[in-house]
Amino acid sequence: MAPRGYDRIGPRGAVSSTHHLGTAAAAAVLADGGNAFDAAVACGFVLQVVEPHLCGPGGELPAVFVTAGDPTPKVLCAQGTAPAAATIERLRGEGCEIVPGTGLLPATVPGAWDGWLTLLRDHGTRELADVLAPALGYAAGGFPLVPRVPLALGQVADHFRTHWTSSAATWLPGGRVPAPGEIVRLPALAATWQRLLDAATGPTREARIDAARDAWYRGFVAEEIGRFAATPVRDETGHDHAGLLTADDLAGWSAHYEDALVADAGDGWSVAKCGPWSQGPVLLQQLRLLSGVDVEMPGGVATADTVHAAAEAAKLAFADREAWYGDPFPGEPVPMAALLADGYTDARRALIGPTSDGTLRPGSPGGVAPRLGAYASTPGAARSGGTSGPGTGEPTVGRDGVVRGDTVHVDVVDAAGNMVSVTPSGGWLQSSPTIPSLGFCLGTRGQMFWLEAGLPSSLAPGRMPRTTLSPSLALRDGEPAVAFGTPGGDQQDQWQLCFLLAMMHAGLDLQSAIDAPTWHSTAFPGSFAPRGWEPHGLVVESRLGADTLAELARRGHEIDDAGAWALGRMCAVGNGVAVPGGGGPGAFHAAADPRSGVAAAVAL
């Protein structure tokens, strides 16, 4: 283990995010008297600028939160839906076996703008211009590139120059890949934001925010998106395809609220997640499966028994994700209560054997047979064809353990009792061409749909893709305690599990729990093109110890040692009443993962 980290602790609130400039913007809002929602929105917009390879204005977000007046966890869903023209038959007719991971065909309605503005309108206190100002300043005046942006640009530069010339004009100054730390400006995006602010007029703060929402979804932004999406561009199939998204798709959509899904995690802890349109419930299923296992984490380092049990629990939970999770259409409910029921959990836990199981084993809640598509249930399908060309899917964590990015995260808590966890993503600069008149690109979340009918995540017009985005909020004895989350695609709810186990079973504070050695399974179908899986794959950090890795290999896991500090980009904030070693009432904690090198946590 490396030297132990310590939480940042302050009396007024706390912020953690995946980039220090986002954290600084949020902390400044809190210091100026804004609340947690004002701060989170300011941070979210900054992250769209300074981590453009991980999220953008054309992306989406889910949030889990409580307010000062209501400690019951709620969810804001700002995941956009598939266009009205997006049918299985249409994409099959384009020659697609799976939805491409790049280009315009996988674009869904961009939900981030409406999501952030809805949170600000309903739960914040500040004007839109105030919380957008830091991001607008960076876009117009310039910001330094973190090292992974040039790395991502280097991988797609030739494609930009040849096929996505608007992206080349935005991201390749003078035709070259910019250097790490180089100052880059985004004048077209700044102009778009300024035009939206100019449209934000009305007699009240809420009316002004709604006017800005309308300018995006029923105004000039929607019109430009529809116009651009109609022009064919090269995608990873190696062919040119036009998108399916239209201005009418945007006009009929808005973010919405729903109750959080809450499940018992043992020892007075419970966890609140988004519903099965996200992968969030897999964390709850893993926690429930492990509640009957003797979890051993001396000093925060999991034993071979614990890692094995957790990996096998992940396989079972993610198999259920594949068979059961999705946007619940009318007549197609997701049996979430049955998936979390004691009897079902007990029966599934009994399937955890002494060695690695290499099969995809979804359960049958209520005796109903699971639904698996042919592509998902074939481990080698991703290697047998379907995609080629510029990149594949989300630029996420590979089996080699190298973190190439994929999304961002922000957590904020304030002294009044507001607490919010948000995982924005999508609109990656390398996944879809820049819309030159707007200065940002569309998201590609539609790649998470299957082009097989009858599945819970089959493509259908107006349906949300089953997203991997998975913010979290933990409660202790029913009281909001910790907001946390991480980027990482399919790994999000496995790295969060590692964090929770270290906090709940080893008694570590937030920073120490983040720093604890981490692992994840790859033995289930991936959510991003080309959507493959490895039946016994287990990616680990070497700090688990050579003896532990040897024992896991003996049990049949195919070990990929990613290095000492490689897995995760966790963020967390909490209150001192519930955080281990917390300091009691009035102490607010923040912690951030050192693995990325750019995350930051501040308490004030």
C-alpha cells in the first residue's frame, strides 16, 4: 500500500470532481453562497470544456440527490432517447450488425443541457449566466489540455483530416496534434453558449432558465443539429451514414425526475441508484449477493477469497443486467423488486463456486425465463466482424488496464443538507464530428442498443439506451451520508463496489477507501462497440499482492495485472456524522482518486 491519503474536511461543504478546474469552479460557487446544485452545475459545464474527450455539451447525465428539505433520494434522468426514425430494420438496412460506436447513426437526443438547467431551475439559487460563466470563460479564453486529450487526438488525427474536417478545424491547430498543456480555445462553443444566454430572458429566474432550455431544444440549436445530422459522415463501419436525429426529436423531449432505487447494503448502510435504464442496480445486486459472504479486507486490501467472491457476484449481476435491464416500455416492465428479493438473491449467491465460472448465467426472477440476444451470448462475437475503421465505441478502460477516459463525475454537499452525485458523459470529441456552427459534437449512446428484437435493450424509437452512467448516494441509518461515483463504463459499479467494501468492511475514510487496491471483471458483454467479453477475465491492481493474484489465477481467473495504480477515477463527498473517522456534525469530507492525475477534492 502507498502512504495513506486523508480526506479534505471543512465546515461549509465539499466538492470532488474528475478535473481540478471543475472542482475549483464548484468550490468558488459554494464559497460565494451558492448551494450544492449551483456548484454542481458550474462544475458540469467546466468539465464539458476541460475534459472534452470524456464529455461534452452533446452528451447526457443522470443524477442522484437529496435536498435540504427532503432526505429521500431522487433521480434526475437526462438520458436522451432514440430518434423517431431509429428502428432495427433501418439500421439493419444500413448494413449494421450492431449499432456503430462512432459517427451519427448512434446519436440520441442530447440531454445534458436540459438536465443541468432542470437541476438549476428546481433546486439551485443562481442565474444561468452565473454558473455558466467559468466554462464560458475557459471556452473563449482558453484552457490547458490534459495529457490524454492529445493522446486521444493522436489516435484519430488522420481520420479527422480525411473525413471529419470540422473536427480537424476545431482540434488540430495548423493541422497538427496539440501538445499536453497547450492552451486551446473553443470560440464556436463559446458563441453558442453566449447566444443561449442572450435568449435567456423572462420575468423570473425560472422563466429565464426555461427560455434557455427552449432555445436549445426548440430553437437554433435543434435546427442546427437536425441540419448537420442529415449529412452522411464516415463511421466505424468504414462507410458514410447520415444520422437519424431531427429537430422534432429534440422538441418533444425533456429531462424528468423519478424515485431512486434504494437497497440495503448491511450494517446500517443502504445505497441509492438510478433505475434499470441505467446499470445502477448491478451495484445493489452485487452488495446483496455479498451480504451473505464473509468479506475480508485487512487494512483495506481485499483477500483472494473476497476478490473471487466479488468477481463472481459481478458476473451474476451483470448477466442479469444483460437479460433484464433496459428502459421499461409499456407492457415490458423490469422485475427490479424480484431481482433484489431475498429469496432470489440467496439462490443466486449459491451459484458462487470455488473457481471462476465462464458462462453467462442470468437468473429467472419470478420463474420468468431470461432474454439474451445471440450476439451478447457469444464471447467471440466482437472479434468476428461487425465494425472497423476509426476507433470503437467509448474510449474507456481496456483489458490492458490503461485508462483512456470515457466520462466525468462530480459530487457536492453543502452545509444546508443538499447532496448531489452526477455522472455526465457523451459527446466525446473523438466519437462524432464537430458541428461547426455549434462547436460541439453529438453523443453516441445509441451504441448500447441491440439490433435484435424482443430484448429489454432493443433499439426502438423514443426509447432510452441502457446507459452505464451510474452516480451513487449512500445512506447510514436512513440519513444521507456519502455521494460518490466514477467514470469507467462497465467498470463503474465494480470500482464503486471496491470503494464501498473498503469503507464499510475495513472502516476506511473516503480517501483511504478510494486509494485501496481495485479490480474488475470483464466476463460479461460490454456496453460499447464492439461489445465483446472474456469469460474468465479479471483486471486487477498489483497492490492486491502477488500471493493473492496467484491464488486467483489458480481458481481459474485470467489475470490482467494493470499495475499498482490503474483502475478507477473515484470521487466522493460525505458528512462527518456517517463517514468513518468523520468528525461529527458540521464536518464535510471530500476525496478524489489520485490515479488520473487531474482530479481534485476541496472542502471549505
